[in-house]
Amino acid sequence: MKPTPTPPELRQYALRALLERDSGEKVLLTQALWAQAATLLIAIDEPLPAPTGLPGCPDRPELRSHLDVPKRSPFTHEGLAALLHAVIHIEFNAINLALDAIWRFAGMPRAYYLDWLKVAAEEAHHFSLLRAHLQAMGYDYGDFPAHTGLWDMTAKTAGDVLARMALVPRTLEARGLDATPPMQAKLRKVGTPEALRAVDILDIILRDEIGHVAIGNQWYRHLCTQRGLDPVASYAVLARQYGAPRLKGPLNLGARRQAGFDDAELALLGS
């Protein structure tokens, strides 16, 4: 009788997917892990050494400071493609940050790792939807320059899972909850079939992102309870310590409430 093969270990495979430079292959590796979620082993208490080359990124797009990425009007075909490319790049980085949350932080409950695997798989789905739409418009991921904002904070918070939960999903990703409805309104004004298809895709992304921010809120509060910290006061300290960007309104209060922000937090964010 042949020995039963050992199921794959999630955190090591998440690191492998994070290191993958080809965006299409990264998507496939992430989706394959999610398909095996029920049977994955998770080395919860095992620290893994950080390799070089994180995150794995393709040679293109060219990465620049956000100040050096040109702004284009979405009322032109190229400008609309550039806007969609910017969103695709955010989704690519979101795949990486979810994979990084899995492999990097030892000692969390099993549910934490499965939550972030779900997030990674949904971000991969968003990336695929947007990339297919961009390709239908005659462009592809990498055809426009992009910036590194999301990953910069991921790297800053590599040493503390509490800071990571506070400042990536529930700060930077939560900004997408605020930014998506105005972007959809602008695309509706553009009114072309390509723009309206993008509105539909953004509906899917907004729905899922509410869940992703909720996962960040859940684990942030779990860690605050574990460490005996007040979530509201601790957030202010962490935001100052790590240089989190100040929010610009208007806030999407309905989506943020769905994602688990309470009135005290929303009042502080809006001040």
C-alpha cells in the first residue's frame, strides 16, 4: 500500500505564491490553495524565515511614486484603460498582502489563516475580472506605470500582526470603500459600454471588500482583547507610530458600518 501523501501546508504554499513573479501564475496558485482549503495543513506556531524577493512582481508595470503617475481623463479610451489599470494594480497588491498575512505571522488561530486565504482568492478573482476587461479594451496589466502604496505599509508592519491588521485592511483597504462609489459615478458619466462594464465589476469588488475590511476589524479586535488594549485608543497610537495617511472624506459610512466600524471609530476617523 502506498503511503498517503501529506496535504500541502498553507503558510509555505502562500509564501510560494507570494514569491511568484508572473501575475497569472500567482492568481492560479492562490485559487488552487483556496480550492484545497478544507484539507490544508497549517503550521500555526512555526516561524518561517523571510526570503529575499518579496513580493514577487512582474517586470512591468513600471513602479513610480504616486506623484509621478500621470493622470488621464476616463472620458478617453486610453484614459479609461489607465484608470482600470490603476485598480488592477491595487488588486494585484491586495493578493500579495493577503498572502503575506498568511505566511508571515505565526501563532494565530487556524480561522485567521483561512480568512486571509479567502481574501487572497477573492482578490485574485477581482484581478482576473479587471484584467480580462482591460484586455478586451486592447491593453494589459503592465501597460501603464503604477505606484507601490499598499505594499509600502505592508512592509512597514511586517513585525507586528496588530499593526498589520490596524493599518492595512482597516485603513488602506477601507479607503476603497470610500473611493469606489465616486469612481462608479464618474464611470456612469463616461457612459460607454466599457465604462459601464467597469461599474458592474466594481460592484462585485465593493461587496467583497466590505467583507475583507470586516475580517481586518475582527482580527484587530481579537488581538486588542488578547493584549488588553482599547481598540480606538490603540488605533490612534499605531496610526501615528507607522505614519498612516490621514483619511480624506467623504467616508462611505454605510459600507464602513457593514465592515464592522462602530460609531466611536467613525467619529474619530471623520475628525
